[in-house]
Amino acid sequence: MIIEIESYYGNTLISVKVRNIGQLKNRMMKIINEFGADNFVDFFCIQFGFNVYPYDEHIIVDYVIDLDTYQVYKPIY
């Protein structure tokens, strides 16, 4: 599944394997609580073994992690 991470520092695409949106939210909050949002993508990908891809706004993503509001949601296209 492809996840877009939106933040003040720039948008990123990652490839993840998660069971559900709840698991993704728990993982997001774990990293934010331990390391903060500044280097979220680096710590998130290292901790859980995710792959980072070049950002492309035309790619349809499965979920969005919004680091400005600490929310995870499924975008509507």
C-alpha cells in the first residue's frame, strides 16, 4: 500500500504493509512520541522497514499521514 506523508517539511511517499488504519495510526503516534515530527519519515521508515519513493502528486495513495494535525485518513478521489 502507498502512503503519502504530508508535513511542513515536504510531502513523501512510502510503501508500507499494515493490517489496518488503526495499526498505521499507532505506529505514527509511537514515532511522534519518541522522536517528534521533525525527522518523522527517517525514523518511521527505519523503525518499521518501509521504503521511500520520490514524491509524485499524480500517484493515487491508499492513506495519508498528516503530520501537521497528527491524523491518518483515506483520501477521496
